[in-house]
Amino acid sequence: MDRDNLTPLYTPRKRLVAMEVYQQLPQTNCKLCGHPTCFAFASRITVGEADVEACTPLFDEAQYEEKRQALLDMLAEAA
């Protein structure tokens, strides 16, 4: 690793919390994402083992538009 060419990142990143991610999901436990529950899916998102776009109700149903945007904002802050 070439440490001399690395630029440090001084801005803190927000850490994802499974419960906060879960609160923005539809909470239907539909299993369309491939996980047994929405909370299990949220837990996988927080550790980078699942893609939020696997939650099809969140992206396909207009009633979840606010939750979808809040979750996408949350994920952007943690990136």
C-alpha cells in the first residue's frame, strides 16, 4: 500500500443502524428481497450484504415514496 499517496478523510460518516433502516422499509415481511423478515434485510443492508433495491415494494409502490427517499438519503450519508 502506498501510504504517501493516500488522502485522509476528515469528515465523519454516519454509521448505519439496522433499526433505523428497518423503520424506512415497508415492514411487510413479504420475503421478495430473499430474506425472511424486513429486519433481517435491514441488518444485511447495514453490513453491505444486501442491496436496498432488492426491496421491490419500496421501489414499486407509490405509498412508500417518502420512506424510500429517506432510506436513500440515509444510505448516501453513510457512504
